[in-house]
Amino acid sequence: MNATKLIGIMSLTIVLIACKTSDKFGGASVLRTFSPPDSANTAVVLVHGWGKTPRRPNFVWRLKIRPYTDLSALLDSFLAAGFSNVNLVDYDDEASLDDMAKSVAEQIQAIVAKANNPNLKLDVIAHSLGQFVSLKAILDYSMRPDSQERISEHVRIFVGLAGAARGQDEIRPCRVFPNQCGGAELLTPFYKGPGQGSPVIDKLFSANSEAINKLKKCSLFARGDEIVDSPYNSGSFSGLQFAPDNMKDVEILYQGSRFHKDVKDSPEIINTMLTSCYSMVQ
């Protein structure tokens, strides 16, 4: 057998193996070209959005809200991409904003302690409300309880999926989940009027301007987001006066009415995140 023919057979075998691996995790074809980092020194932290904590014992309610907080497809995609240390972080989203951030920070500290690796870097991927809760956690809390180093100093990349870094229209979520609005008071820190910013968000960013400018940030958003206020371009970081060198916005041209859910479920959108956002650290 000549060398050319042998190389051709080997190439076809590699492609077939890659396809099989991709199909196992939802057909994320871009995983064939994505180069994961040294997994021994990288932990992925996945943070869900609002709605995980059951507000009512009603079965229909739980059935309706669960798809918006389920990160299993995102978890599988990271495993398929070659990451081995992938963690789901939970928190009580009926708690105060401070308590939510504290809970996320403490779970990140536990992940760091378990790894017992001084070189560990964190990739924080946060959906919806989780975007701001995670930003507050990594900016306000230290990597270890006995350390002065903030978590953000060890974050390799921060990715927001349909977040609310620019504030939120108080009416919009109620259009999708009309029976939730009586218990949505916890979201009021994010509300903003026309042409106004959210004081809570503005305060966090201004108080931590140096740290957040050093943080590599990427955001996926769509103007047709059915939950987050689209006129503000969802969680885009542009226009927030962050250093452009460490910031990237990825607009998804999405046709339909389920972007807020699909941004964490769709193989195509997840692939876009892995290629576009992770180009910042590769």
C-alpha cells in the first residue's frame, strides 16, 4: 500500500471517529476543530439562570420553567469538546442578590479546593440571570476563603449567554411566564426605565472597573430574545465602557421565539460560542 493511500484511509478514519463522537453529544460538528485547553488546569463552571427554584408546587409550572434552567446540553457539549472538569453550580434564585452571589462564590471556592491546584484557571459560563450573579460573585469574592485574590483574577474567560448586563425591562419576562410575575420582586434590581441604567449593575461595574476590564468577557445575544429586553441587545457588553481588548459580543441571528432557551441548548449556538468566544484564549 502506498503512502498516499494510507494517509487517505487514516484521514477518513479520524473523520468518522469525530463524527461519531459529535453525534453522541447532539451533533456538535464544530467540536472536531475545537482545541480544548489543558483540562488538568482548567475547571468549567456552568451557572443557570432564573427559575430553577420552584416557586409553586404546580406540576405544569415546573414543566414550563425547567427547560429554561436545564444546562445538561451545555454540560454534554463541554465534555464532548474535551473538557474533563465541568461543574454545574446551583443557587436559590428566590434569595437576595447578595445571597445568590455568595452561594455561587462558595461553590466556586469548593471547586478550587477540590482541585487542589495552584495553577487552576476557571471558565465561567453563565446563562440569563446567572450572568450578573456570577459577575458579582467573581468580582466580590476571593479565590479561597483565606486569600486576598479575587476569583476574577483566576477566570480565564467569562461567557454570558443571553444575560442582562445592560439591565432589564420589568414587563418582558411576564409575557412568557405570566403566572410568575407575582414572585418576581427579586428581579427589581435589574429593572431600568427608558434610557436609564440599572443602579445595582452600574454600581458593581464602576466599583470594580479595573478588575472587570482585565477579565476576558464574551457575550452571546439575539435581538429577538423573548425574555431579556431586546432593545438593549440582551447581555451585550458593548456600550458599557469596558476595555475593548478583553471584550467580545457575538450576535446570533436567530429566527424564532425560543432564543433564551436555545442559546444554551442548540448545538449550532454552542458551537458558535466555542469557536467565537474561545478564540479569545486560544
